[in-house]
Amino acid sequence: MTNAPVTPDPPPAKQPFQFTLRSLFVVTAVVALLLGLMVWLGFGGFLLSLLILSGIAAYRRAWTTAILLFVFTVFIPCAMPFCPCSCREAARRAQCLNNLRQLGLALHEYHNVYGSFPPAYVADQHGRPMHSWRVLILPFLEQKDLYNQYRFDEPWDGPNNRKLHDKMPEVFRCASRPSGSNPYETSYVAVTGPHTAWRDDRPVKLSEITDGSKTTILLVEMKDSGINWMEPRDLAYPPMPAKINPPSARGISSYHPGRANVLFADGHVFCLGDDAKPIAKFLTIDGGETISEDDL
């Protein structure tokens, strides 16, 4: 009796859809995490992180994940012009917050070196403002070459320094500023005054901020400031209104609808809405009030 040949069982069919679905889930989770970090890294840092993760996935031969991450990296900037205005504005606002954060880091590095924050301006022998704090922190913004071109033996608008007016570092420019506005005016200013963290030409130490650095505003946004980034001029309080986007006076304001970003003396940034409670107590360093961020 002849035995019938035994037909081997066919190999199990591959299920590429399940693998692709799992990869898509992983990529989506990673992108969601990176979106959360975008406020810290800025939009460019976010895209760079995606590209690095794509390279790591390719190195580990996770080709589907690598391709999806790479597609995300290319697609997001290409899709930005077609995103709703609110989506694009959210990215610009995140970049603006990152600018303030970088300025805060530079101010604290200055404090570490010199034992105080810089003065709002350096005055000449007659008390006239000559040089801005924005110039003084250039070495701490990786702008040492630009700082070395600046002449401290002449005013900010002297013959040599005038040639540097159009070399403003991007960190002083809000990403939401309209393209037709003055490209060399700063979007970030100090709040100066006898009880603020910027007492004209006298430097202030962190130890002098008795109200607490976490609840004391250091820098604010100001739209249409009309202040060249090198000019030793900022916002004086008073008479500046202690409000956000005041309708009839120059003050804390921005191109972000209904809000403005600020930097606190401890280095953290915050987005204040038009409906924020009066912020006068956040502008002074020694008012003696019992305050917290919950008051905003």
C-alpha cells in the first residue's frame, strides 16, 4: 500500500498590517511627546529631534518606524502654510516663549559671572543712557563676535555702532511679528522703575528680589515697540499700565491674539491673557505682598 505524500502546512501568512499599525502607534506616541517638548526646544529643535529619532530607528533596522518618522519630519514644515491660523500661531507663540527662555538663561549666566543682573542701561558721566542690557548679554547668547564689534566708547547710535543696527539676533524678534514691521526693533523689553528688577543704571541682585524671583516679572513682550534692539530704552513702570494689551497706552502687548508672554526672574516663562488679574504686584521686587502664580 503506497502512502500518500504528506503536504507540509503552508507557512503562516505575514501580517504586515499589524506591524505597520504598531509602528504607527509608536510613532504617534513619540510625536505627541515631542509636541509637548516643543515649547522647550522650539520648532526647529522639535524637527531636529524627529530627524535624530528617524536615524536611530534606521540604525536599529526598524525601517517602517524610520520611514514614518522621516515623513513626519518632512511633512510638518511643508504642511505649516496650509494649517489653520491657530495651528501656525501656536507654533509661533511657542517660539516666542523659547526666545524669552533663552534671554532668561543669558541673564542668569550674566548674574553668575558678575554677581547681579545687568543694569537696564549703562550711562555716561552725565547720566545719559549709552548702552542697553541687550548688548551687555550678547556674549551669553553665543554672539561674542557681534559684541566685540560694539564700541563702548561711543553711544549706541554712534558712527561705528550705527553699522550694527541691522544685525539683530533672532532671539530678540517675536516669530508672530508681521513681515512689514521694522525688522530691527526688539520685541522684548525690560520693565524699569524704582521698585522693579531694572533700576535704570543700577544692577539688581537676585537676593534683592524679596518678593520672590518666581513671582517677579523680568522681561515682557511689546509689539510695535519702536525700540532698536541696541537702544538703551525700555518700558517704564509707572506710567506703564499694569495690564496686558492696554487699548490706549504703550505697555505689555504682543502679536499673539488676546495674550502676551513674559519672563520671570527665576527663568521660567508664562503666557498672560488679556483677562489676567491686575499684575502690578508682579512687577515689583520688594512690595511685600503675599503672591503666587495662581493670582494670574
